[in-house]
Amino acid sequence: MADQFINDRYRVKSSRPILEKKASVDLLEPIVYDRDRDVLNTLIGRPHFVFHGSGPFLLPDYLDRDLKWRISRKVVTDEIAAQAYELTLEKFTVLNPSGDSAGIDCHNQYSYLLSEYHSIRSKELIEDQIAIERWFGKAFQACVDRHLSFSIKEVIRINDPTTRRYEWRNGKKSLWLQIPSDLPARTIREWLKQSFPKGIPNDPEEIHQVQEAVWERFQKPRFTELKSTDSYLNPIKKIWDRIDCPEDRLMMAVTAEKMEHFDNLPARLRNFGKDGLRDLINLIFCDLCSDCFDAGQLSRDFEIPSSTFSKIAGPYWWKKIENGVEVDVPDLWANVIEVLTANEDFEDAILESGIQNELALLTERKANHE
């Protein structure tokens, strides 16, 4: 991706130095309630983002690194990445002074973050100011990651010649959607009315779900769609937002377990050598973190048969029957389950994410099939 993607117009600083002394979470209310551009500049001018264990980075730098990684993994093209970069930046930097006109308005994203902050404070989940700031950094990055994914999908759809824009009007509100070009307006209008009887949602996060619902209902096989890694992530993804440098710490723990028992590993893993195995695990976790895991691409990168790779990091978390043959739990996922359940460092994250029951079930299934 071209270096000009790092755009200096987003590297702004506040004209009120006193704002620099305020905690990041304390900047949310002036942005949301007063639409204060100076306060927004202060927040955007802080490095909140971690990429593959490195950082913290400013928002433009973080998006640049993430999209360059996706390009290198052949998940998006340079053109799609460039448009998604600009669109995502606008979602967090374009502030409508009055809020009374259509178009992108970062007020929506910061309203969501503020409501999440009020929620954790009302439940007294976090009291310590340092812990609150750490929470905000993770929540901010999770919000940006989610909207980056939305932006990539939106850009792909907009560039698809078989789609067109449709304006859904509901009272004084309107929402632009991307729909198949041959879908009659009456059909989509009636479907929206039945599927969303309350009309256009007020929650900015729910607004994106409208587009996803439209696409899920009316998309056709010829339409371009993003690769999905949901079947690979299972319990991992749910705890990433709850651990500092999550993919890095989990990756290190899994790698250490592999190195400690290297001589007892299956031949398919020993054949990599210790350094090669470290590289493989690192790349798998980085791809998962960037939502661009592709088993076929990884098997080609490391010049190993896809059948062998499926035994290392295939899409299933326990044994299954495939074409009459019993398939083992992939090596890496078996180790992830062991590390998550045996390492106290991840105990709090597991509890906070609410996946303890799911993880216990996975552990039981794994044990029953060993």
C-alpha cells in the first residue's frame, strides 16, 4: 500500500494544552454532547492501538499497518485497501458540527463508546483509573477493527457493478444501503418494513446490521464476499479484546508449550524445525488477529500439502467424521485449549468474556476423543 495513505491531515493536535492532561475516557462526553472538534483532535492525537504486539500507534499508522498486512496476505487489493483506509478514518475523524445533515459523522462511534463506558461504570466492573484507560484502549481498538471490517465490505460492494445504492426513507430519517442492482425497490422496501418494524435503528452499531441483513438475504453467489475466519476462531476471538497485547501473549504461551515438548511433537510439526515452527505459529496468530486467516494460502506459503496443514490448524476444534474417516483435533487448536484452561494468566479474560462453559465443553470433547 502506498505511503501516501498515511495522511497528515489526520495528525492534528488540540489548541488547548489543558486537554492533554485529561484521561481519554473523559474526552468522550465533550465529543458526544458538545461536538467539540478540539477535544476530538486531542483524542485522535493519542496512540491507543496495538498491532501484532507492537505499538502503541496513532490511528492512521495502525490502519496502515493492518491494511498492508491484509494486502500481503492477499485478502484485499491495494485499491480496496486505499478506499477502506480513507473511509474508516473518516468514520472516526469527521465530526458534523450540528449533526443535522446526512453523511459520515464520527459522533455515532463515540456515542457507542460512551454508552459502553457508562455501562461498565454502572456495573462497577472497573474502578481504578489506570484500568479504565486500559479498558478504553481495547474498546477503542475493537470499535475501529469492527468498522474497518464494515468499510472493506462496503467498498467491495460499492465497486461491484452488479449492485446499486438504495435510500431507505423512514419518516424524517433515511439510510443508504447497497443492494443487488436487479432487486426491485418495492421488494426491498416491503422486506425492510417487515424485518425492521421499528424503522431505522437509533443505535449506530445496529445501523450496520441493517446492511448485513440485506446482504445476507439478497446476495447472490456471484457477489464478492470477504473471507470469514469465524470457524477458526471459536473461543480465541472472544478473549482477544480482554488481554493486553492478546494475540501476542497467547501466541507466546502456545509457542512456549510447543518448544518445551518439541521432541514429542508429531513428525509433521518437527519437520519445520524449531525456528520454522515458531514462524508458522506467529503467522497463523497474526492472520487470525487481522481477520485474514486462509489455510490454503498458509499451506502454500510454507510449501506443505493442504491435508497436512488441516491437521495442524484446520477449522474444527474436536474430532469429527469426514467421509467416513475420523479427523483429529488440529494440533495448534488442541494446544490453544490446553493453554487457555491451564494458564492462570488467561483466567480473568476467560471469565470476563463469558466463554468458560464453551471452553469446558471443548475440553471435554477433546478429552473424550483422545
